[in-house]
Amino acid sequence: RFTIEDRDGARREIEVPGDINFSLMEILKANEYNIMATCGGMALCATCHVEVVNGLDALPPMTDAELDMIDTLPDATQESRLACQIRIDGSLEGAVFRIRGEEFE
């Protein structure tokens, strides 16, 4: 279980089996969160930008590709990550993610 905070500040707990091989981006899209994710999870667009409100220490380090994309964001923080690069597993238990990426229109 982890929590998603949308752009309006509303929070919703998401429960996902820990043994699936999905990214956070895929879970957000499956739960009808409005994110663009234009590159389809390749860490090439940063439109799935999230801020890790709680649980950053449990995540693996950023890859060079993710770090390069985060560096292009004017609103990036030390807690910024790309949802496409976060794999769903038990380490996300109790984590809170705030959606920051561009909305799909």
C-alpha cells in the first residue's frame, strides 16, 4: 500500500500486489490519474514527475537517465523522481507520492 496525492492535494491509498512487475507510472494510469507519460516509461520526457513525500530512502538510487531528466525540470526538488522509473514492490509500503508531472489534455 502507498498513497497518491493528486495536484489538488486529495490523497488516495492504493493497494497493489507486491509481486507484479509494474512501474508507478503504470499504476497511476491504471487508476485513472491524469498524467501524460508521453515517452511510455523510457525516462525521456519527465511528464510522469512525482515528488516523494514519504519513503524516499526506501527507493533505489536514480539511474543516470532519470537524473538527467529530473535536471531539466524547473520545479524539481530533492524528492523528485520519475514514476516510470519506480518499480512496484514491498519497499513502497507506506510511501506517499505527490503528482507533479504535466496533465494529459
